[in-house]
Amino acid sequence: MRTIARLGLATLCAFASAVVPAAAKDKVFLSMSYIGNDWQAEAANMVKAMAASKELRDKIDLEVQVAGPNAQRQIQQINAMVQAGAKAIVVYPISPTALNQVVKNACSKGVKIVAYDAEITEPCAYNVTIDQAEAGRRTAEWLVDKLGGKGNVVLITGVPGTSVDTARTAAAKEVFSKHPDIKIVGEAVGMWSQAVARTELSKLLATRGWKDIDGLWMQVGCYTANSMQIEAGATPAELKPCAGEGSNGGRVQMLKEGTEVEGADGTYKPMGAPRISYASPPYSGAYALKLASELIAGKDAPHHTTLPLPIVTNETVKLCETGSWEEMKAGCNVFKPSIVPNPGWFASIFSEQLPEVGLNAALVGQPEN
């Protein structure tokens, strides 16, 4: 009888263990605004990869929503996220100030708000960014130096209203204003898109040819600008210096002309294009999600995290042979076209603090572990 009792108790304990529910995951939302460019798609991939990583997949239940370039819609979505039980919201804000009230309301209910790349000025929000003013300043200074302090310059800016575009453009113009022989002869909104940059450059070129332009400052579009010049009959040696984004296509073009690169073709090939290439790293969203998880767990963090500014020049561009995490750690910063077929894709994807995300995260949203 005693043996039967023991067996019954063991069975009961086993059953109880089997029916204990798994710990509930924390509901986290990704609120995206403008998505019409390669950077936003890549950043979203890296957020999804982080959510699927070994570290977070049992902790985070991630849901993605897109508001578009509409602050009021993003406000409505954030309100709905709070009502749906969000523990944290990772957000690319369309405006640094328009979301302040809804963010303050979310914070008052215990929801952690973490913005990436672009900033939110509400004090309770957390921000993960590069120094956008430094990006605008350093690239403009490079261009001034490359032109010897004089020449006609064209500017292609980003998404209007974002803190990113505002800070970069203001800093660049401040640099140019200190050099009276630098003339801004054309300016257009590029929306951080290679396709839009081509359209806007074409409009400017309709009234002013390449011969009247000495250099370009482009938040996105140097790859396209180089391609357009080659299509118009320029030789690689005749390419205008361009200060701009960290697209993989632009960095491949920066490699010394004649360099053998697997998959190179057309204008997606080495040509020694005179460039300084910077980037808001697309991993900033993944960093923000990891930070959000830590905040939910009660850990402390500064309200502003400034990520290193990736700067690559013709002297420092270095080809990745495989794109492994270890190779990127060793300093490579551009990928073969055979590995990354989209020239508009951004190459600054490595952070030693984020071993969970690498090349596959940026390409297809898959974590390293």
C-alpha cells in the first residue's frame, strides 16, 4: 500500500510539472515610421533577428507596426500599443517632438520607450543614436578639403522633420558657410533612397550639367551619383568627390579600380571613386530592443546612448571575404556583390556589443545564435 502511495505521489508530481505554464513573454512593439528605403528595411531585419536570438526569444514577443511618414498615425499606434499591454516600445520617430505627449503618457504607465537612430526629446524616453551633427560636420569638412576650399556643391538631404536629417544638414551647411568659395548650387530632398536620389539629381542636371558641379554631399545617393556619371560617359578618374552614406555599392566603388571582386558588374564594381562613407549603423534598432529588454528586467541605463560613428575613406575601405562576425571584428567594412547583391544595402552592420546579430541578421532577419 505504501508503494502504491509513493507511485501515486510521483505521478501527481510529474503531472503537476507538466502542466506548469511557461513564463509569459514580455509584449514589445516595434513602431516604424518611414520605410521607403534600404536602411529601414535592414534595421527592421536586425530588430527581428535580435528578437529571435537565443538571449531574447523566450523573453520577448515582438510585434511590428508601420505608421509611415505620419506623426499623427504613429501617435495613434503608440496609444494602441500601450492599451494592448506593451511592456516596451522600440520606435523610429518621424519627429523628435511630435510624439512627446504620447511617450510621456506611456512612460507614466510603466512602458519603456526606446528610440533608435532618430531621437525623441521627451525626457523619459531612451535614445540610441550616432552623433548626427558630427556625421554632417565631418563629411562636409572632408568635401571642402577635397575641393581645396572652393567649388560648386550639390546637397541631397534625407527625410524632412526627423532629428537625423535636421542635425546632419545643419552641421554640413555650417561648415560650408565658413568657406565663401564653396557654393551650394543645388539642393533636394532625397528621402534616404537611392531611387529618389537618382530622380532628384536628374532634375538638377536638367538645368546644370555635371561640368558645373565639383562635389556632392548626399545623405544617401553617392553610389547612384557615381553610376550616373559613368552612364554619362565619365571615366572613374573623372568622378566627382562625394561625401555620403555607407551603402555597400558606394563602398565597392571606393575600392581601387581593377580590384578583383566576386560578383562585380556594371557600376557595382571597384573604380576608386573619391568618397567618405559614413552610416547610422542599422544595428541601432537591435541595440534598442536589447536595451528595452534590460529596462523591462529592471536594469538601469543612460537615457542617451551614442554609438560609434562608422567612417570609411578610400584609405580605410577593406573588403570582407566571407562576411563572418570574426572577419567584421577584424575590421572589414564592405561586402562582395556576390554576398550582397543590393548596392543600396548598408555595410556598417558590426557591433562588438551585439554578437547576436551579423550578416544574416541584416540580410534576412536571422540571428547568429
